[in-house]
Amino acid sequence: MGDTFDDLVSNLSSFSVSNEENCAVSRIDLYKTKTSKQDQETRRSKFLDRQKSDRQKSLSVLRNIEEESESAKKTNPYKNQLMLSEWLQDRPGDFEENWLCKPAPVGHRTLIVAHKGRTESYTKNGYRTASFPSLLPGGSNSSRSSYSLLDAVWCDTSQSFYILDLICYRGHPVDDSEAEFRFYWGATKFTEDLPEISSEHRKNKYPMIWLHSTNCDEGSLVKLMGQKQDFEVDGLLFYHKMGHYAAGTTPLVGWLKPEMLNESLGIKLGSSSYRMDLEN
């Protein structure tokens, strides 16, 4: 693979932030054919309980890096490692207390792996789309001994990666840490350790921008929707504060289009730069 991410990714299917990629049925139709609120609430409780027993189960991509296992050579350890959302069907009972929100750009969902002096990006299905230097620990020749993993969205218009979540940093996995801690630690590392990673230069081929989270009370969400972003907003991701990072679809991460805030959460918005056509 070459270094030019935008050329390579154009040959692949578009992977959106939500879990309804490449589907003939529109995401709006899928939203309307939702299951019951009780079903989603029940599964959230079960996922939170199961986290306690699954704490020692790491992602296969982490095991591959840590163990350099022979079995990984026969399978693709980068396939299906991203955590995917469900439609947020109704307002959770603990929404204001236990949930965080991030705006998600229109783009290609990407797993970023910095290891052995190179940074590589992979699609949800495990296809490598680029290999390039970055300032991430493990992502360049100056930090070959370390490794890092990120959940990101590649944005064609800005030629940048927008970071949704932190899976591992400088050899310290945090996939079994709660989302609230992952977001705090990720924001801290990007601000204090990697202040130049949001810019393009010789040692950092593509800018990487950390997406900050906000609380889910009405005032915070209205303020978020009124802020100007430097990207086109695809939708909003809602993370349960206590949710771990787990591969696959989880009810502990919800997804809504901005126009659905009123219907699903009872939050009314005025005219917004995020306004989108519901028929798309």
C-alpha cells in the first residue's frame, strides 16, 4: 500500500460512523423500524453486567500486537474491531447523569494502528488503506518500541482524522476502562503530549484532531448544536459513561441524526448549520 490515503480509500466502500453502512434501506427507514425501548434498556443492563466478567478479554488486534501470535497471521486481526452504535431509540432514564455526546463528521470509519515505527489505517472490515508517519507513540521511527490504537473518522474534505475514542496509548490498553476515563485521558494526551498532532508536517502526514465530548443535559446539547464545527456533521454519538470499548454493535453507544433530537430526546432546536435533509 502507498501513502496516499485519499486515493486508496476512494476505491473502497464508504464506512459511516453509524452501523447502517452500505445498506439499500435508508438509515431513516431503519430508525423508524425500531425495537422496543424496554428491549434496548434491558440489553444495556446486560452489557454493563457482562463487562465485569469480560474485563480480561482484549481486542484481537491488541492481542496480536502484544503477543505477535502465529494465529494472527492466518486471520485478519484488524477486521471487525471497531465499536459500533445502535440507533438511540428513546431517552435513557439516566441520560443526563450517565451519558456523554460527541459530534461525528461525515467520513470513513477507521481503525488507526501505530506500531513498529509506522501508522496504518484500516477500514471496519480490516482492509489497510494507508501507511504513513505520525506523532502517535509507535507511529514513527523515533518511537518504534511503543504502540497505540485509535477509533477515528477520516474526512476527505479536510484530509484529516477525527478521533472518536482511545483504545490503547503508548502500550497501555484502555479498552476495559470506562468511556468517561477514555475520553478524559485521550483529551489530556492529545492536548499535553501531542500538541502538534493536529497539524500536517513531515513527521505527521495527516492531522489528527481529538473530538471532545459534552454532557447530555439539554443545555449542553443545545450549546453543542449551536457551535460551529470545521467539518460536516453526520450525526451525534451518545456514549454511556461506564461502557468499555468492545468490538461490534453495542447498546451502550447510541446514534442520532441532529434532526432526531426532538423526537427521541425532547430537545427542540432552532435553525442550525447541522440541518440535514431527512430523505437522504
